Amino acid sequence: MGQTARVSAVAWTAAGSLLAWLWLLLCQGFFWRTDVRLPPRGEPDVWPSVCVVVPARDEAPLLPASLPSLLRQDYPGRAEIFLVDDGSSDGTGDLARELAHRHGGLPLTVGSPGEPPAGWTGKLWAVRHGIGLARAREPEYLLLTDADIAHAPDSLRELVSAARAGGFDIVSLMARLRVRSAWERFVVPAFVYFFAQLYPFRRIGGEGTRTAAAAGGCVLLRADAAERARIPDAIRHAVIDDVALARAVKGSGGRVWLGLADGVDSVRPYPRLHDLWRMVSRSAYAQLRHNPLLLAGTVVGLALVYLVPPAALVAGLAAGNTAAAVAGGAAWLVMTGTYVPMVRYYRQPLWLAPLLPFTAFLYLLMTVDSAVQHYRGRGAAWKGRTYARPDAVPDEG
């Protein structure tokens, strides 16, 4: 009797997981599709001026692969680059000047903001300094892009065309992250997949929706929308600054669009699991608003949605419980099917798709570790600079 009850519990749990996957498949903004690319666009009669702001801290190893792609932008209007050397110790600023002298192209100004005051997290202090330098040029748009992002020659042209044609205040592209090492293959496509599950791209671009997000590596932002939303001052505490930026702009009446990139690539390597673990755990608990109840719910939810299906299939087959095996297998099949488009987008072998439960388990551990680090008082970190926990940061008004 006890064994029957346990098997029945497994079957019911697997059925719950299957229902959850059917809901995710059909009712979560079709998050799993990878066809949300730049919206329809046309060339404007007059090309608006753009200032490109690049926060950089100890990026000398990556600049030769990224900065020339910005310098060589084929943009018909006036464009200028402001690289903000945020306290680098590896000659980032000098290398940027050397690359600009060697490659030519768009004008480059290198600035330095000094140490950030209390209350500023991540790269936002550098972004603030760059926007301040750009204001003297009175640009219509700002392109906020990271120092590890390489752009196709027409990237800026395509972004501006899409923003003008669609009337968007933000057009952001999720850069295609590097996928070469074994751990990158396991973790990186899932990172973008989970992000899209939380913030379905179709809902972000839709009118009348509350969902807002951006990808910090490539954000084209209308300058007047930035002023209206008080960017970046209004989000200076944010650890996940790209999502906070999009929410601030959308909350002030702006229109936001986010999609996958075809010509915007990250050149930053994550060769070891440790590197990827740090990338995820840095902000995972902040995503849960540092709330223990949300953490507990997330752990239970990840287990139910991602871990139960393969476990139920194996347990059902071992115990001869057809209901558990069928429900678990069906849930795992739906899960795998939703992951296949992202695996294809990253040009990876399809045998990786059924291994999503393993990757989800890693993300569960990373999220728990993020909470542990938070309660140890280590706070957020960016490029070796550690910040106080958000609840310990004084509000400077």
C-alpha cells in the first residue's frame, strides 16, 4: 500500500510538471521561439546623430576584437564613440586610443569617471560619465554597448532604422554569447533560454504590456527618453541594470523592444564552469529581489518543472508505473522541444537539448549560491570591484 501511494504521488507530481510545461509552451509569450529579430525598418530621410557609450574596466585583452568593429561602423549620420575607462589597471584607455589611431573610423574620446560614490553599482557610474560627455554633442540616440561586444559593420545603421520605423525608445539586441568550450555549450544557450522565459520578447515589444527588459550589451536609447526616465541616476542601485533601465523607460511612457541578434556578438570567453558560475550567481538572487520566500519558490519551481520529468520517467519505468513514466516522459519531451530552437540558434548539436534538466540543476545551485554570498555580506561585484548589499547602500536622493 505504501509503495502504491508513493508511486501515485510520483505520477501526480509528473502530471503537474506536464501541465506546467503545456502552459509554458502555449501561454508564456511563445518565449521558446527564436524568430524575434529586428523589426521592419526603413532608411530615414535624415539620419539622427548617435553617441556610443562604452563602459570599460580592465578590458585590454578583448578590445582588439571589439572596438575596431565600432570604429568601422557604416553609419550615414553623425556618430561618435565615448569609451569610459573605469579605473582600469591594464592600460585599457591607452589601448583604445592606439586602436582608434590605427583603424581610424568614427571619432573616439576616452574618459575616466574616477571612483564611484556610495550607492552606484556595476558599470552604471561609468555609463553616467559617458552619457555626460555625450550630452555636449546633443545626440538624438545613445548606443550603450559593452567593451566585449563586436558589431557587424551595419549594426548601428540597423538599430537606428528599426527604432525610427517602430517608434521605439529602446531597441536592444541580446548579443550572441560565445559558445566554444564544453561548459559554454551546456550553460550559455540555457542562459538566454531562461532569460526569455522570464521576459518573453514578444511581450516586451507589445503595446500595453508591463513586461520590460533589455540586454545590456547592446541598447540603443533615445536621449530624450533617457532624460525623462532619469537614466542612469534612477537605477544607480540596480545590479541587473539592463532590466532596470528598460523598466524605467517603459514606466515613464517609453516603448521598448528586445530581440535576438544576428550581427552583435560577445567575444568574452567563459572557458570554465567557475567563470559561468560567477556570471550567473552575481545577479541571480538580485533577480529574486533578495527575498527568501521567492528563493524557496524558485527552487521548488525549478525542481518541479525541470528535474521531475526525467526523475519520474526513470522511477516510473523502474517501478512499472505507466502513468508516472508517460507523464514524466511527455513533460521531458515538451521541455526538449522548447529548447531545440535556442540550441539551433547557437549552432549546437541537438543532443544537448534533452540535457536541459542537468543544466537547470546547475542554475538551481548557482541561484542558491548567489543567496549564500548575499547573506555572507559580499554584495554585488563588477570587474573586481565589490559593492555593499543593496539594503546597506544609503539613498542619496
